[in-house]
Amino acid sequence: MRIVLMASGDFAIPTMRSLLDHGHEIPLVVTQPDRGSGRGRKTQSTPTKTKAIELGLEVLATPNINDPAIVERIRELRADVGLAIAFGQKIGAEVREVFAHDCINLHASLLPDYRGAAPFQWCVINGDQETGVTTFRLVDRMDAGPIYVQRRTMLRAQERACELHDRLAAIGVDAVHATLDIFASDPGFQPVPQDDTLATRAPKISKEDGHVRFDQPATTLVNKINGLWDWPGARCQFVSKTTGKSEIVMLALARLGADEKPGDGPGTVDFRRQVAAADRYVEILEVKPSGGRLMSFEDYVNGRRIQPGDLFTPID
């Protein structure tokens, strides 16, 4: 089939490569414009654009896919399917209606759960046991269209959002191929409407969402730490009781620690180098000091000479 891919993030890359490997044609990849990133505001292309150029595909970077000139260009391609994956723009009816079969989206949740920009992150933050991917017909309302295919998976122990992202991207390949098989074998197939009463939201995560406090239940903290890695990272302040020095750290991986009520206040490091939460202990496994590299918590303990009574406190 001829497929116009509308994508920006690296979530689309496994599907893009697989479509080409299986003989499908991608006459055009539409993506977001290059943007400044980092301290120096160095201009960077989207991950999709970088990989598409590497694969020899034609790429159109635009701030508005609904521009009449862009719509006409896509129409002239006479594509069978429009496929959106982590694109970052609303795709209007003028675009959706130019495709012979349908204009679909691959979404990283089991819709109607987690409609929005950060589905797999909120899945981990909320401590869900199961998640998956969905292909559905694009409509005017965000992530609300009828469903073609879903694929399910269980979350793994201490699975972080970045790791779940990569697994779901791979699972999404199968969901997209299954949807294309439906178009090829059963053109009259009608996708199943979503039950809007069951819909939940997955709003975009901001850097401020990464601030953590240890006066919360341990399970809440562990899920938040793992769900916010690798962006924006769960941030707090380490304070040495001995020296009084402090630094901001990102907590990159955690699991539940000792199941006993802490005797010291939230955020206090105990003799096992576990950290007191509201109801029990949290075991930190990986950290990234401000301006430093990602490291095991053991290396951090040794490098900072962390002692019982040291604190992890909220950022002022």
C-alpha cells in the first residue's frame, strides 16, 4: 500500500522501517519543523525526519499540515492510507479525507484509557499492571475515533517510561500491519466506537511535574520516579547532614524498600541507605546528579559518602 506517514517522535521509527521492509511504499513523511534544543538552542530535526532521510524517503517539515497547499500535495500522492504516529499536530478533515482507505493513528495506550500526549508515562506513574497500543480512525476529537486493532502487554517490574516506550513502539508495528491487513482483506470493515464514559486523560508532562516529595506513600514515589524517566526526571535535593552541602539530583530508578514504618522523617536515609517515605522505605537504584552522569545509587553513596541521617528534600 501507499502510506503517507505523519510522525515526529522516535515512537514511529520501528513502524516506518517495518513498512518498508514489508514492501509498502511511503511516498512522503510529514513531520514537525526543525527546532532549537538545549542550552545553545542548536537546531535539531525530529527523530522521524532524521531516520526518514537516512532511509531515502521524501520528507516535508511543516508547522501546519492543514495548510491548503500541503493538503493538495498529499492529495496528489493518491495514497491508500494516512498513518499518524506521535505527530504533534491536529490533522483536520481536509487531510483525513484524501486517503482511499482511511487516516489512522497508532496510540501508546489501550484506548479509551489515556487519551492525550503522555499515555505510557501516566500508565507507569499510576501503577497500572497492563497497557498496550491502539490503532484507530482519526476524528476531530483527540484520540476519540473508533478502534481497529489493539495489542496488550503486562508491565514489567521496575519498568521505566522510557523502556515501556520502546516496547510499545515495537508492539505497535504488529498493530499497524494488522490494520493494513484489514484494509486489504475486508474493505467494508467498521472499526469499533470507543466508550467515551470510560475515557481517561494523559496530559502533557512538564518539567515541574518532576518535583518529588518523600512525604508520600512509597508506592506513589516509586511509580513516579520510574514513570518520569528519562524525561523530565524525578528531581529533589540531596542534603548532607555532615557537611550541610546540597545538590539537585534526578532519581532515575527505584523500587519498594523495607516494609516497615520509618522512625525518621520523610526523605531521611537509614542505615541500609534506603530512604524514608510516608509509610515505608524506598530503595533508590540509579541517580543522575545535576551536571553529572547517570550512575548507580551505590556509586553515588560512595562518591558523596552518604551517611544515615542525610536527607532527600523537595526542591525549594
